[in-house]
Amino acid sequence: MREGNLVQFASPDELLSAPADDFVVNLVGGNYSIKRLHLMRVEEVIDEKPYTAESGDSVEKAKELLDKSKVGLVIVVDEDKKIKGLVEPSSLKKPGEVISDIMEEIQDTVTTEATLNDALSVMLTNGEGYVIVLDAEDRVDGIVTLNSLMEAL
């Protein structure tokens, strides 16, 4: 309200993403785009499902999937589709015949209910441009990249 008049009636996300005027901008304060990271959930910006392979699959299969991957990784899962590790291009330098021989450990993941702030924090902590998203049963649900996060803002 400014001088007894309602300036903007909106959800917190709308106030931060599309303030009506400079008065509302000053009211919500600076960095309002960054504040939105606490309001939005990972499930709102999740990218398509990444390529997955099982640990017993051949290294050749991992190479083929990496060539198709937009984010440069293949997620290794078990027969229940639960996450076991990942293969990146640098993993291919290791000797081995099956994916379990060369896969890397997963640093951190987030759930679909995590905020975008949580996802960004994991990315920055691990020095990666992505974070793997798990569903309620700890199965791979997708991936959030720095690009998808920026597009959401």
C-alpha cells in the first residue's frame, strides 16, 4: 500500500518476479531475483531425464550415451533405478571393461521438493553446473542445470 492505495496484490513469487513499479521494488528490496530461489521448487525447473546405464553395462555403452548427452554425464543406476554413481568424459580415461570399473562417486543430490536455492548451493559447493534430482524413492527423476535455473529466474 502506498498512501492508502493498493499498489500490487500478488503471490510472493509474482511480487519478486514482476514488481508493479519502483515502489514495490523498493519494498521487496534488492536482489529480488535471488530471493525467488527460496520460493521455487526444483520440480518446477527440472530438465529432461539424463541418460542412465547400469553398472554392469559396457564402457562402450557409456561412451555412446555420453556422445548423446547434453550435460556430459551418464548416471549409473542399479536394477531398481537407484543411483550408484556417474560417468563423465574424464571417467573414460580409467581402465575397465564395465561401467562399475570407471564410474565416479556422486557428490550430492537434491529431491524434487528442494528449493532452487538448495540446488544452486549444491552446484556451487561441488563446482558443477548441474545437480541430480531424486524422487521420493531415491530414483533419478532428472537434472537441474545452471542454465535451467537461470531461465527460471
